[in-house]
Amino acid sequence: MIVTNAEQIGALLRRARKEKGMTQAELAAAVDVSRQWVIAAEAGAPTARVDLVLDALRAVDLVVDVAPDEPDDALETVLGRARD
């Protein structure tokens, strides 16, 4: 999935947390942050620390894959090769 903003990351975090059956408090404890931080991150807080966001994503079994920014058709070519 290509994510273009903090709100999308937050939505993915929330969905994965719920699918994993975790509460916000449980995720907060796993990442060693406050429940308020989890609420803000799930809402797409643009100032959330990257290291903590990565920790939260790992806690719900998500990973980040960084790729070069390519024009849409070039990206589809790269993704198509990866699927083969």
C-alpha cells in the first residue's frame, strides 16, 4: 500500500490494532507511550516521533517499506515485477 500522509498511517495503525484485538492502552504499554499518544497517532498527528510510530506499527505486526518516488506508471512496472 502506498501511504502519502500521517492520517493514512494513523488509520492503518488503528485498523491493525483492532484486528489484533489490542486496546489503545495495551498498544501504549507495548510502545511505552501514553494512551493519549496512541490516540493522536491514530488520528494522524503530523508531529508524532518517527521512531515511536515505527515501534507502534511493529507492535501491531506492520512494517514500513520505503521505495523511490516514481511516476505512477513506472511504479506499477516496478510493482508488477515484484509480483512476478
